[in-house]
Amino acid sequence: MRVLIVACGSYASQGYGCPGEWKCLTSAAKKEGEFASYDSAQVVGFLECECAGRQVIPNIAYVKKNSDFDVVHLSTCMANAWPGCPYMNLDELAQKIEAKFGVKVVKGTHNYG
């Protein structure tokens, strides 16, 4: 399974218990968390959504054009952030990605806490 991971740039850069992409990439490599059901998980891209999120869809399009993927994972920091993103609704973002790119969107990457 070719995977694109999209994370919350603000959440990751501010710390908040997220050591950058380490948890997401480790979970994919070990087929843990939300990757457990895949035969294999090849991460082909890792994007950070930056406030206010206007570039996330165009950035995903750039990755799709240059490195195809089968599924998009919205990182655990996006899926479980509290407080949630003030700029976008995660369910609406997932629907937009699915409609535009024809791929499944999974909310979450790991369960490392």
C-alpha cells in the first residue's frame, strides 16, 4: 500500500507530545496502529498542513502527480488534536481529499499516545 501521510504542522512544530514524524513513520514501518491491516505500507510522502490549511489540497495534488499513492492518512495529531483545528473540519477535509483524488482517507496513524 502506497501511503501519503498528512500531519498538522503547528501541532508537530510546537511539541505537544509529537516528536515530528517519528511516531507516524515508525508505525508505518512496523505495520502498527492504523497500518496494521496492510500487507505492506510504503510511505511515499509526508506533508505538514500549515495554518490556515489553504495549501494542503494543492500540496497533495503535487505529490499525486509525482509519486502516486493509494491511501492518505491524516496523522494522529490531526485526528486527535485538542483543541481541534480552528481552520478546517477534519471530516470535510477527508471528504474533499477522497472526492478529488479518488483514494481512501484514514484518520490516524499510530496508537503510541
